[in-house]
Amino acid sequence: MKQGQVLHITFHNPNTDEETAKYLTKLIAENIAEKIIQKQAIRQYAADSSLPSSPVSLTM
């Protein structure tokens, strides 16, 4: 596209405003939940990997 040209996009939504709001709310909630679960898994992995897998012996 050349500079100065404007692109107009129109979407047709056959759903009611209420249905659209419910769908978008569900979509956002699922996305947030997925991010929370991923961050929790990363924190758990970091916590688990910082612990030694076997007891460390300091005797010589």
C-alpha cells in the first residue's frame, strides 16, 4: 500500500450485542487463565530446578 492510502475494513457481526459480549468475555478469560497457568508452571519449574536432584555430600 502506498503512503497516504487508507484501507477501510468492514465486519458484519450477525450476533446480538449480548452474544458478542459473552463470547469476548469468555475469550479474554480463557487467555488470561492460560497465561496464569503458564507463568505458574515456569515458576514451579524454576523452583524445582534450583533444588538439587540428589542429596549433596560435603565430606571428603
